[in-house]
Amino acid sequence: MVALQSHVIPPRRQQTTRRELYRDVYQDEDGNRFTLIVWQNKPGLSTVSYSLEDGTPLHYEDAGVFALPSGKLISRCED
């Protein structure tokens, strides 16, 4: 008896296409410094997202100002 083998191809995982564009230093009102990373979400598109070095997502508020999940604002360091 011959067993037929099914050649099942496993589904491909979606590859993370997010690419780091650049890093910049930001600080909160208390002077605590954070490294902000700007990510390009998909190649060829102009959409970006923002996070801290530890992966915490940030929300864009205004030019040079971002909000942490806690609601605390951080702004670009001037030095």
C-alpha cells in the first residue's frame, strides 16, 4: 500500500516591513531624556510611526511634541 503525501505549504508569515529612519533625543518637563525612533511603516509609502527605544508607542501632537501613553508630553531637546 502506498501512502499519498500531501505537499501542504505552510502560510507565509507577514514580514515586518517597518524600517527605522532616524533617532532623535527628546525630553519631558522634568528634564528626563528619551530616544525617539521614527519608523517608515511600509517601503515606498510616506506613513511613519513613532516609538521610544524600549518600544513604547508615541502619539504625534505637534511639531516637535509627542505624547507618551501616560499623556505626558515630550519635546525635542534644543542642545
